[in-house]
Amino acid sequence: MISTKLRRKGICSIMARHRRKQAERHQEQPYDNVLKSLLEGQEQEMLPLLVPEIEYLEVLDIEVLRTPLRGDRVYRTRYRNQEHILHFELETGPDGKMPYRLLDYHSYFLRKYSLPVISVIVYPFHTSVVESPLREMSGHEEVLTFHFRVICLWKLDAERFVREHIVSMYALLPTMRGANEALLRQAIDELVERYQHDDTKLARQFKWFGILLRRADIVPLEDKRRIQERLDMWDNLIEQDPWVQKKKAEAKAEGEAEGLAEGLAKGLAEGLAEGEVKGEVKGLQNAVVRIVKGRFPSLSELAQQKVVQVNEAPVLYYLVEQLSTAPDETVVRWLLRPSAA
């Protein structure tokens, strides 16, 4: 009979592996909804920029899928005088299995709507990409050929979009070829002008602009720092967003001050000791507060406000990882800012 100690050790090991996998899956989570968020309300303008000759007709509901699409967007469109289904998939890193996943969705949409499907992978950052078509072979016999499209944002010309004042694409500029401080400053100013009467949309644009800026490797580090400072200048404006105000009113400060190493270890240990989701979340919230207190004490109150708003373990794992390695206070402040709707 397995002893209680060994059983507990085995359960802890399984839970640890599960949390590691969760952390890995959700490391890219901030990017999952980039297309959904940026395209929303701008489909008429943006879709033809991404897929030439496409005419937007309507957004399709994909929540009915047994396995929901992760941040994808699906549209009914007109292409070359014929109705088509347009399916976008965002991919932030190498994944050789992506064509197979696309094929799953392709066949589902074809069966559901009886319309030709255009499948598109969007890569925002430099990485190895899959190539079309996917071929299924039986010896020398070709059983199936599946064609899809690939868009690498780093190959698009940032200067062109700014020159033509295509504001709907500005949040994606940090990922594009030729992005530099001057271009991005001009883009920020034009975003402020475009959304001067809509703080919610401005906050959404700045949210993705900043997230993509920090990850993209096209913009030099010093330019990134200055652009981040420029974004921070508009903090007060974004803070006036009704959703942000509502969340801040609900927030309550909690936690205690400890150093980085102790905070991370103790916070995770608390979650594990509880042996349930509530305990795990509580431990991760404590870890976030202690990490910030140990590295950037002046932002402790901001960290306490942030963890009150976040009660999902995967999101908290992401915060723990990013806060542990954040290079400066500007980045930490951005990570801890209230999320816009």
C-alpha cells in the first residue's frame, strides 16, 4: 500500500507538471485576442488590408464549436464575386502542427456553411513559419492537398501604413519592417486624435500597441523605452475609462511585503498546500505582490490593486513570470495597469 507521504509527493509532482504546462500555454495568452480585439468594429477597413480582394460581410459565431477557437476570427466575406468563409489564426511561435489544426477548422467550416474557406495564419513576430500546402501522401499517391495563406507582419512596411494614415493598423506597427521611434510617435499621436472621444477604444489600441512593442525585435531597445514613456504620458486619459474606474472602485489592497525569492516560493507553496484552485490563486496573488515589493517597492500598492482584479491562475502565472524578469519600472507599471475592456 502506498504511503500517504509518497501519495502526496506523487500528487504534488503531477500538480507541478500541470501548472508548468499551464504556464507554458498561457505565456502567449496576451496575444491570443490581438486579432479579435483589433478587428472588432474595424473589419470593413482591415480585412482587405490583410487579404486583398476580400469584402467583409459579417462576423460568424464560433462559440458553437466543441473545441473553441483560441482567439481566432471567422467571417463571411465576398471574394472574387463569390461568398467565402475567412478564418484567421494568430501564431506567435513555431508550431509544425498548425496546418493540421487549420485543416480541422477548414473542414468544419466547409461542412457547416457549404462555402469555400480561406484559411490564414498571421505571424506577428520573427519565427519559423509553416509552408502551404499541406499534402497527405500514400506512397507516391497524393490523397489530399490543403492550401492556406501565411501573413508575416514583420514583412509588412510600417512606413506605408503611416504614410497613408491607415490608423486601424497602427497597433500592429511595432511588429512591422521599418518601425522606428519617429514612426511610432506619429502613430501614437494619430491614435489619440482619432479616439479623443472614446477612451475605451484608445485604451484597447494602446494595450495591444504596448504588448506587441515589448515582444517585437524590430524596434531598438532605446526606441522601445522612449516609446513606452510616450505611452505612459496618456495614463491619466486611459485611467478615465469607465471600465477602469469601475474596476478600481472594486479593488481592495491586500498582501504583505517580502523579497522576490521568498515571495515567489512562499506564494506558490501556499497555493499547493491548499490543494485546490482557490488556494493556488491566493498563493499566486501573494507571489505577485511580494515580487513587486522586493523589486520595485514604490509599485506595491499597484500590485495589490492588480491581484484583486485577477483570479485566474494562468493569468497570475504569466504575471509572476513577467514580473520576475521585467527590466524596469516602466514595464512593471504597464503589466500592473488595469486591463481595458
